[in-house]
Amino acid sequence: MIIQFICRAILLGVPLLYGSVGEIVTEKSGHLNLGIPGIMYVGAISGIIGSFFYEQACGNDIAKMNAFLAVLIPFLCAIVGSVIIGLIYSFLTVTLRANQNVTGLALTTFGIGLGNFFGGSLTKIGGGSETFIALTRTSGFFSAKIPFADKLGWFGDIFLSHDFLTYLAIIIAVIVSLVLNRTRVGLNLRAVGESPATADAAGINVTRYKYFATCIGSAIAGLGGLQYVMAYANGVWTNNAFGDRGWMAIALVIFALWKPSVAIVGSFLFGALCNANNYIQGLGTATQELFKMLPYVVTIIVLVVISMRKRREFQPPAHLGLPYFREER
Amino acid sequence: MTEKTVIKQRREPLFHIVKRDDMVWWKVWGVRAIAIVASILVMVFISSLLTGKGMGKTVEIMYRGVFGRIEKGSFKMLFKYLEETAILLCLALALTPAFKMKFWNCGAEGQALMGGLGAMVCMIELEGKLPTAVLIPVIAVVSILCGAIWGVIPAIFKALFDTNETLFTLMMNYIATQIIAYYVYIKGGGSNVIQPVEAGIAPSTGNSRYYINISIVIAITFIAYIYLKYSKHGYEISVVGESRNTARYIGINVKKVIIRTMLISGAVCGIAGMILVAGKDHSIRTATVGGQGFTAIMMAWLGQCNPFITAFMTAIIVFLNLGAAKVADSCYLNSAFADIFVGVVILCVVGCEFFIRYSFKFRGSRKGDK
């Protein structure tokens, strides 16, 4: 049962890991992207749309589907969809210097609307007869497991039994962590987030860094949505089923102290906290509801503690949430 | 090093962006009006493409869907629309003082839910035990207190340790949601719904509830305008918002202002929750506020800290939201289309602010140089 609990925690944690790593990249450039929940919806629905039409093109016949294409099409669609939203966000906040909170929230409304609209109307638009989207075939390709994993007992279950997007999430988090802390690009990006005027004076192209950070962050976050629908929900789209995971991803950014490597552990911990209520014996349904607030309470405690201790390496980027205009004094 | 330093000759860019001085007010509103009208037209066009109906027909569906048949003496739909507007406006007005202080209160959702919870507890526990004349003030006081407490917790930490309020208030929303889920489960007997209770600030049947709910918010609008514009508190809020250092220099106790303003902000959110629970639904669930707390943030921002402009903007957005949902319903598409519609309109208005604050200077237009 403990093994099942850990596997479940990892499965629940992966979308959060994608979302928070994406948000960390964006926040390092000084942009608080509150559009992440919307972007994750868009990533999910773009993947759904891509695979929906691919399945239709194959006549809904699993024998005609190519495993590689079945994975690649939704994957690319999710990235393209979320990058488009990321571009809208960066155009408004970087080029037009609009308020980041308002833009982000409007994009969240917009993105969740897009997800629910296409999720609820795609079969009708595509001329199908089903009333809901169930892409179990594509999902099967996504959650394909390493063949010998189940022969290795608990070790295989915990470390090798996941879908490839789980491993990709960890790889991305490690890469982002290395890039941020060990490369010139990462150093420049952090400089942009801390003090864009200084970075500008040092010859760093602030606008370009902000655009790239936001779009790459959005793409990563969008994959979180894709992982949720394809691996967790078995390709079945239900409106609003993704819920508030996007906000939890933003919470995780704080919990991880803006460090992708901490986010890996943090996401699995959050997954465990979300899930703990199902595994503790003798909890009533009512108490389970109270248990679900644990991730948020923990986040608030972390937030308060880091603001009390004022350790410099634990602080958010200094210019987070503020627009940068070169000619401003 | 023997390399010759080559200075790359770059052409001056075609244009560069400069900050504008204050624009004349009618130009400012002209830009905003163009943005709103243009984005609405584009979205109406897109919806007519989706539904296959003409643009005129689409607008008619929106109008009929929101207002019903007023000319035939049926005001039910109009009242419903005004009530929706009033609730969203109440939340937006609650956020206005906080935003003026540059305190990003993203917690209207949770504060309203807690206010609603306070009202619900009173309604369930005290129904039949107190006369209505006593019960209504009790409900009001309890829900205001609950909302204020939920709002002041992040403010205290902001004042003492400068904790990031955007993230703190966001997290408080979900804690409130889970508390509601817990309460609903206990009181609903495990059925996830609390049966509507008769007690409340307005009767659950008839039109009188609309009068009560709407007039509370109208009163709040005027009070908010006077409070922000003519009171000493309002002045302190705007000084703290403009510059904390200036405020400290002229002897304003910044911490006190932050905490006091968030008490008020939370309290008004509590009133919104009370209207939702004790005035409108007579019951509570986790989706009672239904994301309006987030929409309110955008409304408060669109309203530029002026309660009357906020009211105007809210009326437009609520109309578009309800109308677009009707358009989508009319041809069996998902009503989440309304979110897309409203999202695009808000994004356009947010973007158009750029043209109000900045202007372009073209390469050739500089005089006297060279």
C-alpha cells in the first residue's frame, strides 16, 4: 500500500512539477505569470485537439495508429498552444508593459474558457456523435511503461513504472536547474529578474530574455496539462477536472524557493499531501476535505518563514511583478 | 592584442517608445472605448462564425438573453442581470482601496466565501430562535467579521515582514474553499448540498430580494467613492500607494494603513458573501462565489480606482459574460465560450493602456537634431 501511495503521489505531483518549473523560469525573468493555470488548460486541450483529429484521421482504429505520431502530435500541439498563450502574455507585459497580475488573471480566465469550450464542444465541431472526449487509444501510447518494470518488485514500481512524461518532467527540472545556476544564459536571466536596468547596462537584451523565458516557461507548464489528461485522466476530458492544480503549481514555486531541483521533491510531497487523506485510516469524508488544504497551509508557512528570515538566496527575484521601461528613472 | 576594435555602426531604430505626459481625459476614454468596442466587434464576429448566425442576430441573442422582454413589462431578467452586476461590483469595490494602496489582494474569492460561511452559520443555527429584525444585523456583523479576518491575516504579515501578499491571498482562497467543503459535508449530511434555508437578509421568493441586494451595493458604491476621495483615510491610502517612503516621511503609519485598509477590503468582501448566501442562494457550496473573486480583480483594475467607472465596466463585462453564454447555448456549444469572450475583451483593454501611457517617436520626427 505504501508503494501504491508513493506511485500515486508521483502521478499527482508531475503536473505540478511541470507547472512550477515553467513558472520558475518565467519568474526568474521578473514576470509573475498568474496565467499558468490557464496555460496548463490550454496545453491540455491543445494536446486533446491534436490527438482527437489524429485519431479521426486514422478512423479511430488503433491498428492504423503509429505510436510515435500518436505521441508526437499531441506533444507538439500542447507546446504550440501554450507558447501562443505565453506569447500573448509576454507581448502584453513586456512590450506593452501592462499590469502583470491583471494580464495573468485575464489569461487564466481565457485559457480555462478555451479548455472548457473546446472540451465541451470539440465532438460537435468535429462532427462526431460522442458527447464527450475519450482518447483512450492515444492515452495508451502515452502511459506505455518500461516493459521489465513490474518484474523488479517495489523498486520497479516506484522508479520505473511511470509514463515517459514523468521522466521528462524530472529531466526538464534538472536541465533548468543546471542552466539557471551553471551557465551564462542562466546568469543573465537571473540578472534580468533581479535588476533589469543593470542587466540592460551590461549589454543583455532584456526584452529577448523576458520573451524567451516566458515562452519556454509556458511550454513547460503546458506539458503539465498534457500529462494530466493523457496519463492521469486516461485521455478523458471533463470540464474543470484539472481544477486548481495550476494555482498549486504557483504555490509550489514558493515552496521550492525558486529552485527547480527542490521543486522535484516538493511536487511529489504536494502530490502526497493531496492524496494523504485517502490513505490515513479512519478519516471521515469531512475531515478529508480539511486535509486537502494542507498543501496551501504549508505554502503559506514557507512564504511567511522566508519573508521573516530574509536570507538572500531564498528571496523571490527582486524585480518580480514590476514592468521594466528603459527610459524610466 | 593587435586586433582593431571595430565599432559596429548601427542605424537608429525606426521608432522608440517614450513615456507620455498626462493625456486629456477624453482622449484617454476614447482609446479605451475604441479598445472595448473593437474587441467586442471582433468577438461578435467570431461567435457569428461559430454559430453560423449573422452578427446582428448574435447581438440580438445577447440582448434578449440578458434583458429578456423589457418592453412587454417583464423585468425578471433585468433584475437578475442587475443582481449579478451588483455582486461582482461589490467584490470589485472591496478590492479597490487595496489596489489603490498597491496591495494586490487576490483573495476576494476566499474572503467572500468566509463571509458567506459566517452568514450561513448564523442562518442555520439561529433560524427560528431570533426574530428577523435581530437576525439580520447578526448575520451582517458575523459575515463582515469573517471576511475582515480572512483579509487581515495576509495584511498583518505584509505589514510586519513584507510577505508577498499576492501569493498569500491566493493561497487563502483555497483554504477557505476547503473549510466550506468541510462545513457543507457536515451540514449537508454527506450530500454535498445544504438545503436552502428560509432565514436570511431577504426573502427567498419574490422580487424584493433584488431590491435589497442591489440597493446595498449601490450604497456601498457611493460610500466607497466618498471614502476614497474625501476622507483622510482615502488620502492616506493613495499616499501609501504612490510611495511608502513619502508616506513615512509625512508621518503616516504605513503598517496601520495597510492593516486597516485590508480590514475594510475583507469586510466588504464579507458583505458580498453575505449577499450571495443570505440574499441570493440561501445556501452555500464551494462554487458559491464561482471565480467572481478573480474577475473582480480585473474589474477593480479596469475601474481605475473610481467606484463609478468600476460600476460601468462591471455592467459591460457582466452583460458580455451572460450574453456570450446565451449565444453559445443557442447552438449547443459549451457556455465556457463566455470566458473566452470576456477574456479577449479584458486583454484588449489591458493592452490599450500602453497607448495611453506611452507614445512612439519616429526616426524622422525629431526636430533641431543634426
